Amino acid sequence: MVKKNLRFDHLEVEGIITQCLSNGLFRVKLKDNEALIVAHISGKIRQKFIRILLGDRVIVEVSPYDLTRGRITHRFRSGKNK
């Protein structure tokens, strides 16, 4: 599921957190092509104190200029809290 955001020039890709690194960085495995990228938390997620844990499904904004780095913009709710 790759969406191109027309307002900004970013790609939105779904992925799964595979590793928690220091300073709000995470290693994310993309759902489409199984690539691993390094992503940081967006400002809104940081302000709302939303916890990102290992195994969470997230949406990552990736720049078309650097496909190895991204920004986590959304965390899906877990299956328990439907």
C-alpha cells in the first residue's frame, strides 16, 4: 500500500517495527518490499506521548530522495482494543 501524498512529495508506506534504537529512532520493515529503513517519530506523536513498541504496525513517510530514512506518522491500534 504505497500512497503518494500530492501536497508534499513523500511516499506513505505501511510497516512493522522490528528494532527500537536510541533517541526515538526505529528500524521498520516495510510491508510492500520487505526493505528495512530507519525512521524517527513525528512531532505530533511525540507531543501526544504515543508509545511505539516492538511489533507495532505503523505508517512511515519516506522521501523519494532518500529511501533508507523516514518519519513515523501513524501507529495502528492493537487488535485487543477494537
